[in-house]
Amino acid sequence: MRILIIRHGDPDYENDTLTEKGRREAQLLAQRLGKEKIDAIYSSPLGRAKDTCMYTARALGMEKEVVIKDWLQEFGYPHKLPTGEEKHIIWDMLPAFWTNQEKLFDYKDWYNQDFFKAANMEKAYKKVTDGLDEVLAFHGYKREGNLYRTDSGNRKTIAFFCHFGLEMILLSRILNISPVVLTHQFVALPTSVTTLYTEERREGLVSFRCCGFGDTGHLYVGNEEPSFSARFCEVYHSDERHD
């Protein structure tokens, strides 16, 4: 099976939709994915993801087949840091802070930091991972320990239209990597496509391999520069995002 994880286009957060640039990005994405065979489409309930999704769904003639999943909405759970800083979200911690918290590198222990416990982060994480596992089980892949089992593997393609932080949570579960590491050291730009394939080297026992992360090739084909959204300042003395 192949999994496509797609971030929404350049967002108009105030109106929970896409900017004009975001719509151009979504159109170019639809031109690309409209040539694919996609068997199932799942979308976040938030407007910016649904709007992105529908461009592709229309290109595939699948508008009525899109399944909205509440747990695919952005993973924006705020927490208070020991430094006193409030309303942080998981990918906004400064590197000087999070890299000195050893637990945050541990896939099975990252949410046991006191500040994540206070924010009930394990419950929030489990809501997403349970939802993902339910979908994968529906398509024939049942979670067992750190791997998946299947009675009958398949070559279907399923697509998730979601958000940057949420994409990292999905990858955390599928690849057994701390989401703190993923949200801080990877960046998926608007309308980027991440591709994973199942690997069944022993009958019935399945892992996943990521063969393409954050691909924005469709934007370059359409002469559309990728959005800056989700990145921080490239050099300190710049007008790009620092906070």
C-alpha cells in the first residue's frame, strides 16, 4: 500500500481557507495528483485542508468520496514551558531548550515531560494515532507493537490532506520517531507531498518506508515558488520568522 500525506496550500488562517497563492498551489497539486490512481481520500475538517483536498478530489472525480476525519485537524495543543513561556505548541520550542530535554528524543517517552503531562499531550497524541491505526486497519494493516500485520497486503493508494504538525504526528506513529524531533527538524511546505510504501519482507509483517518527503515538484513545474510557511529564519539577521 502507498500512503500520501499532503499539507494544505498557503493558508489564510484568519478565514480558515487558502490565500490566492494557496489556490494556485492547490490547482497545481491537483494537476499532479489527478494523474494518479488514488483509492481513498481523507481530509482534515479545517477549511484550508478541505479546500486543498477538493481541488484534487474534483480532478479525480471523487468529490463525494472524501472522508472527513476530526483527528486530522492541526495538532495545535498549547502548553506552558518551565521557562514560564505560555501557549507554546509542540514545534515552537527553541532549539536551545528542547535539544537539552533527553526525553523529547524518545518515541515512547516524549510526552512524559512535566509540561506535556500538564497539557494532557499523551491523550491528544493518542487520539490521532488511534484514528490513524483505525484507518490503516480498515485498509488491511493492523498495528502490532512497532509494526503492522496484514492478512492480505495490497497496492492501493490512500491520501491524507492535513497540516504540518499533524503530518509529523502521523509520521511519528508510522515510523516510530518522536514527533518533537520531526516537527523541529523537518518541514513540509504548503501542498507538499510525502510518500510512504509498505514493506512486507516477511509474509504478513509490515513496516513502512518513506521514499519521498515534502515534495513540491508540482510547484516548480508550474513556475510557482513554494511558500515560506512552516519555516523559521534562515539566518539570524533577517526579517524572517524568529518566534
